[in-house]
Amino acid sequence: MLEQIKKGLDKTLSFVCVLFLGIMVICVSWQVLSRYVVHVPSTWTDEIARFLMIWTCLLGSAYAVGAQRHIAIDIVPILLGPKKRAILDVFINLCILVFSLVVITGGGWYLLAKVFRSGQLTIALNIPYWIVYIVIPVSGLLMAFYSLYHLLNPKPPEPVDPLADPAVSSVLD
């Protein structure tokens, strides 16, 4: 069941990120054309592109956690054996789980509550700022789900040849 949920989230997140990226390209292209060709600058396209960039980065980060392609220092796991790599994977996923729940989700809800109470609106689009910031706790929950998924469904460490990587082989020499 978790596997189907993960696959559905993967497809949805990748589609949404690609869609948002396409909309950003269209908005920025329109902004350049309207400013330099038509000489009537568009005020709303910059704001849409900026907000979509925020959403794309945070949802893309959650997708990266799900694909286990998040930022990592890979020299340490390469130097460890399979059992120690498995223990390290558990530790990494526990750290991601705690960080995503406490900092991203908790801090995101705190920020969202403050922004919601303020009633502040965006300048060009005139939409509430909480709509922009709701992605923070949502992405935190998605990251927490993915890290929990990886804790419950650990994949066996892939065999690694440390000498295949020139950076690692220079350390071992």
C-alpha cells in the first residue's frame, strides 16, 4: 500500500514540478517580450514566476528525498561496508524525518499561522500570502512521508567499487 502511495506521489510531484517550470518559462518569456518588444511591462508575471519557483523548489526537494537523490556527501558511504552503509542510511532517514517534521513542517505551520492572521496580500496578484507559504508545511510532510517510507522499506546497499571514483581512490592511496 505504501508503495502505491509513493508511486502516486512521485508521479504527481514530477508532473507538478514540470508544469510549474513550464509556466515559469512562459511567464518570464512574456515578461521579457512585454517589456522590450511591446514596451508595456507586465507586473504580474514576475510575481507568478517567483511564487512558482518557491513551490517548485520545495516540492522538488520532497521529490528528491523520495528518490533518495537529496544532497549528500557520498565519500563516507563508499568507504563503508554494506552493513555500516545500511546503518548510515537509517540514521540519515531518521535525521531527515526529524528535521522535516520539526523544522520544515512545524516552522512552516508557525509561519503560515502568522501570515494567515496578518491578512497580507501579494502586491501584483492581490492573493493572500498564506497561499504562497502553504507549500512549506506540505513539503515538510511529504519529506517526512518519504523518509518514513525509506525507513520501513530499506533497500539493500548497492555494491560499490571505491577505486572506480578517482576522488575516492586518491584518498585511499
